[in-house]
Amino acid sequence: MDEHNQQESGKLAQGAKWVIRQLLLELENRQTTIKLYDAEPNGHVIYYQLIAGEEALVVEFAQKLSIKKEGNRLEVRHGN
């Protein structure tokens, strides 16, 4: 995980940060790179830009990690 994505995901709430970092690791293992931006401070929403690889992998792993994906917006589920 590059320094930029680590810093950007670090702005999120603790649980959301963990889930987004899991997404990044899964994508890295499949030669897919995204750049994170506009993290909601202490929140659950972050945006991304696809840098390399396949968008379908972002969709697949977001779903597996229960991340709501709308366009380039990712929202980590929280609470009930």
C-alpha cells in the first residue's frame, strides 16, 4: 500500500479504515491499483480513481467486504 493511500484511508473511522485497507491489499494481489481521495474524517466514505487493472475487481471485492459502491464512492457499512 502506497503512502498516499495509507494516509488517506487513515482519515476514516477505525473500522472503516481496516476494511478499506483490506480492499487495497486484495486489489494489489491482483495487479489492480486505485488511488483514494476525499476521505470523510472519522467517517465511512471515501472515493477512488482506478489507476491500473480491472474495475470489475473493485466491484467484486467491495461486495465481498460489504462495501457499498456507487460509481467511484465507497461506503463501509457501520452500525445496524
